[in-house]
Amino acid sequence: MKLFIEVCVVGSILACVAVAQQSPKPALQKGVSVQMPVAPHAVDVRAADEPNATVVAITAEGKVFAGIQPTEPDALSRLSAETVYVKADARVPFQTVLTVLDALRGKSVVMLAASPANVERAKGVPPYGMKVIVSR
């Protein structure tokens, strides 16, 4: 259980940052900015930046957002997406993350995180994360 908790905490999230470059690139999805935890074992998850991706954000204060809309954790069980991308601030109480994961029970959940290689970059980077399976 401790390992599962550590994986969830470490794998918690990546902020979507707009890229201001001269070469045309797809626009990143609007979202709630959070301070992402760093996870050296996270993998590239570009699907989280797709326009139709369902992203749940948890701020340092414990506020929960579905996209950019504030919501209660209990309401997350009504999301229609099969895959939900969760990004939690590194400073959020872990109980709040567990509450959100419990509300997403039965869905495919990908916890987003910052890659150590991307932490020091100033430009926008693709999301990184890991899939979490929450049993029914």
C-alpha cells in the first residue's frame, strides 16, 4: 500500500504551458496551473493535450477542477470520458488525491507529472505521467 501511495504522490501531475514559438504548433489545452511533482519514471503522455482530453486538476489548496470548471470530487464519477488525466499540485494533501482517485473508480486514470529533464526548461513541454489502475 505504501508503494502505491508513493507512486500516486510522485506521479501526480504536469501543468499545461502555452508555447510561444515562431513555428506553428498545436495550441495546448486551457487548464488550471499547478506545481507539478517530478517523476523520473514518468513517460510522455501527449494525449493529455488533445482538445477532447478530460483533465482533472487539484490545486495546492485542495480545490478540484474538471477542465477549468470548479467541481466537487463526488461529481467526478459522472464524467463520461473513459480515460481521465489527473494533475495534482505537489503540495496538495494526499487525502485529497485519494478522494479524487476514489471518485474516478472504474475509469482509466493517468496521473500527470513533470519529467526531471523538463523541470528546468523555459518552453512548454508535453505532459508526462503514468497510468494508475483503481479497482472497482
